[in-house]
Amino acid sequence: MKIYKAKTCCYALLMTTGLMLSAAAVGADSIGKDETVAASLPDSLKASGTLRIAIPDVGKPLAYKEGGELKGMDVELAKGVAAVMGLKADVHLVPFAAALAGLQAKKYDISYGEFYVTAERLKVADFVTNWQDYSSFLVAKSKQFKPKTLKEICGRKVGAMAGSAELATLKSAVDKCSDQAPVISAFASVNQAILALNSHRVDGVLINRGGAQEAIHMDAGLDASGEIGGGPTATAVARNDDSEKMLTALKAAYDALIKDGAYMQILKNNDTAYGAVKSAEIYKQGSTPPSYSFN
């Protein structure tokens, strides 16, 4: 049996294979401890009772502030994972480019950010997949520039988030331009990127589909174009003496959330159900990264 905290009063007991909470009730705030997952944690985390979590400030729908409160899919997943582990979620909002460095500096145990798992990133951290995504160009509706492929950025001014896979993708496309190379900008936040787009300092911003979708909800003058790359995204895990147990525990936490339906409800809460996965996968030093196709 699973134990969930009821939002209004005491506790509700749910059979994993039977009665589930209603869609409105299942969410990060209603998830309780899973004893099997908690037992698999490293001793250091059992002793501290706290999971230190970095969440990059990448905007809606993944992580954003509203009314002074931190919200988004990554925020809800982070709280859900900590709850299943029986730990307190100690959340820190950080720039995307600082997330992996913070893990290396032992400031955090895990970091969100929906990382693509690459050979370069596997040099400094381990990963557990929890979602999947692809990228699109965020563009102005009023402009004719609606790129479908990377070939179309030649001679254009384009940008992406600093430290992101999208930025690396844009840079990798430069050598494929036989005539005029693109001018590429890196932005610290989605809001900065949108400001640059609306002020015509860039023609397009390569961004994850969810981020593009949310930007369009907020600004009817924006549009999304193309499906660039794509594949599994992951939570990063600090590489230290606790790595092996932490990877096992994090995968178990995600799989428990997926099995009980709370995972899907969290995604639905944030309009990100298009990227749902059926199970979590571990990638560590020596693993072969997933294949991400870019066009």
C-alpha cells in the first residue's frame, strides 16, 4: 500500500493496484514516503533527512516564479522525488549554466534542468532520465523567418540559453554554412531571450518545445517552428561516494511516481504530458549516451 498526504485533513491509504487519488488530488503536495525507496538511499542522506536540489531558472513550464512562489514541472517533480524518499526538499533556484558546477562543488545532491545526456556531461555528473523533449525555434509571427531545419540559420541572428544543448546545437551548425555564418547569442534566461527576439536583436531562439509553448501562451505575437533534435532528458546526480546508491534511489523514486500516476498528473499540471516516459534510466561514467538526432 502507498500512503499519500491528503490536502485537507489526515491521510488516505491507496492500493497501488487499486484505488488512486483523483486527478485533482494527485500532485507533488500529496505524495508520501515509499519505504522501499527510502531504504535504498545512501546513509548520508538518511542521516541528514534533506535532499539538496538545484533547479535552473529556465522559465515556464519547467521552473519559474509566480507570486513569490517557485512553480513548474521540475519543481513539482523535485518535491515529489523528495517526498517519495522521505526527505525534505531543499530547493535552490540557479542559472542553468551553474547547475553542473554546483554539483561538482558539492552544493547539491541532484539538479533539474531537463539535461540531454551527452558524453561531455557524463565526464562530470551521472544522470537519471525522467522526461523527453525536442527543440523548436521561437520566432515572431509577423516575420517571414520560420526555420524548420538548422540549415536555415545561415546568415541569421539566433540564440539559445547559456550552457544548453540548444546552444551547442546552434554552434555545431556553423560549419555547415557554406556562405554567411550565423551570429549566435547566449542568454541567461528565457525572458532575456524573448526580449531580444521582440526587439529584433535576434531572428529566432532555439528552445525546448515546452518553453516555446509557454512563451506563446504569454505572447500571442510569438510562434514556434520546426522540430529540432530530441530525446530523453534527465536529472543530474552529483558524482561522489554516494553516487551508486543515489542513482538507484532516484530511479526507484521516478518509477514509483510513474506507477502510481502522480508523475503523469504532475506533467498534466504543467502542460508537459507530451514528454512522458514509461520508466527512468540510469546513465553514469562509461555509459553510452542516448542518440539525439539533429537536422
